[in-house]
Amino acid sequence: MSKEKAHKTALQEKEGVSKQEATSKHAISHLKKKRKEQPSTAELLEGILNGNTAALSRGITLIESYNIAHKAKANALIQSCMEHQKPSLRIGITGVPGVGKSTFIETLGTYLTTLGKKVAVLAVDPSSSLSKGSILGDKTRMDSLVKNPNAFIRPSAAGDSLGGVARHTREAITLCETAGYDVILIETVGVGQSETAVHSMVDFFLLLKIAGAGDELQGIKRGIIEMADAIVINKADGDNLTAAKLAKVEFARALHFYPTKDSGWAPKVLLCSALEKKGIEAAWNLISECISQAREKEHFTKKRQEQNRFWLLQSIENQLKDQFFQDEIISEELKIQLQLIAKNKRSPFAAAEHLLNLQKKRL
Ligand code: GDP
């Protein structure tokens, strides 16, 4: 009797289960075991290249891991993926909670798949550890895209800082591009710093808005408007249509006060109803127009190069900071210096210099 058969029979005898049950129990435990086994970098790469979404998900889980052993493997995977990366469009979508980001992504993503494109949806949501995934976490909000074989949706990892989420999302982009996704949609909440991080990893940045009660221009951080390549006013339907049209005029007027982009692109305002699937094609045409213009002026590549430079410097900064603050001796000394500062016995600058010198000596 083969080992496998003997195992099944033993399971049957031990638990008094039917042959069929034993077979399925065996299959499940086999699957569980298989899932626990860590595939090699080469296996992951092969899976990703073959469009296997399970391999893509596992690859992203690997890059999100803080386990030291996983880090080297993740770096090797990213490096090998970079050799196979295919061209894509990276689009950032931001807006306050409730504006309709998920609905918009569901509608735009589905539309893009009808054009024959493969769409990946990623998220930068550092709040997800607190809110248990305020964006993308609830995939039911994208129920048709989730089932679409040409779409891949990956929520933000929980329990990560903004720096961590942003880095992991950027690396996830590399993996998705290796898997052949043509359009990468990156969702972020329009609060805090996350939109700045997303802006620095995309080719096009779209700000979703809804018409307010006559105070359209209030409560929007100037910085976000400045970053936007387009403002799309969502929920332009039903009773809201008139207000949305008014908001469009106001935003278009406000945009005149902002300088044009380095590429020469002048941001535009559009109306849409993600729910009624109206204005989506126009939004996509606008994105395509902006990208063609950037390509003509060779700004597309230049911007990506600048973004790479930004992420290199950002990564050094983050790692130096982590090294510094995770050092036990430094953190003890930091407490002492903070007390000295509190008692006005030392200036903050002298304390900083003292701590940095201490670290230099320890390196
Ligand atoms: P998010 O928090 O920005 O991701 O927003 P959601 O996509 O979850 O949408 C929030 C609410 O607005 C949901 O109840 C949606 O059904 C609704 N919504 C989204 N888009 C539209 C739209 O175009 N028109 C209308 N009337 N409602 C919409």
C-alpha cells in the first residue's frame, strides 16, 4: 500500500469517517501543508510571469513581511521581477471617505477590462490597522471587479506605518507590472500624508470630489489640488446634478490660480456618476490625453526617473531613522537628553548633536 493510501486508511480508522470524507480531509491537510511551504523566489517569479494571482498575492505578502529572513528573499524577488517588468499606467485616486472611490474604481476598472486591459488595484491606507481596512478592505464594494478574471485587487496591509505601506505598495506595483497588468489603480484616502506618497508613485493623479453645499473650495488642502491632474466630481446624478455642475465651474475657475504642470498639462475638471456609470469613458480619455502629452514631451520617463530618485532618498532617510531610533543605547540616552531639555539645561540642537555623535561612534 502506498504511503498516501495508508495515511487515508489510518485517518478513516482513527476518526471513523467515510472514505469520501477521509479523502477530502486528506486533500485539505495536503493543501494546508502546501500553503505553509514557502515557494522559492524562482517559483514565485514563474507564477507571477504566468499570471498566477495566487503567486502574485504571495509575492506581495512576502514583500510586506517584516521578518528578516523574508526581507532578503523579497529583495531578490523584486530584483528578478524588474528584469521582466512590462509597461503600464499608474493612476492614483484620492478623495475623502464616502466620495465614491471604491465605486469609481469598480466602474473604471470594469470599463478598462472591456477595452481588453488587465487592471490591478492597490491601496495606500495607513489607517487600515486602526479601521481594519477602511479602503479596499471591504472588497464587497467592488463586487463585480473582484470576480473579474482580468482584475486583481489587493488591500493595504494592516498594521503598517505610512512609510511602510507606501514602500510596500511601490514594490507591489513592480510585481503587478511583471504579471502584465496594464493599468495600476492606487487608491488612497484624502486625509493626511498618504496622497503625497501616492502622488510620488503614479503617472496620473486624480482627485475625486462631490458637490458640497456651496462651500466647494473649503476644507480642501491646497496641496492636494496642486497635485491633481484632474478633479472628477462624482455623484453628478439625480437631484445632485445641478450642484455638481456648479461645483465644476467653481473648481475650473479655482484651477486657473494654480500653475500648469512641468509637462505643460493644465488640470481639468470633469463630472461623473460612478454609480450610473456616466462620465467614466470621458475620464479615461482625459487620462490618456495627459499621458500622451507627457510621452510626447518625454516627460513621462523623466517623471518616473524623478520618482525613483525620490524613493531612493526617502528609503535612505527612513532606514537611517529606523536604525537610530531602534538602537537601545540611543533610546536610553534620548530619554536623558529629553529630561535635560525639559529642565532647560541643554538646547535641543546640542542634544541632537550629542546623540548623533554617540551613534557615529557606535557604527
Ligand atoms: P469611498 O469611501 O470613497 O470608497 O466611497 P464608496 O465608493 O464606498 O461610496 C460611498 C457611498 O456613495 C456609497 O453608498 C455609494 O453607493 C455612493 N456612491 C458612490 N458613487 C456614487 C455616484 O456616482 N452617485 C451616487 N448617487 N452615489 C454614489
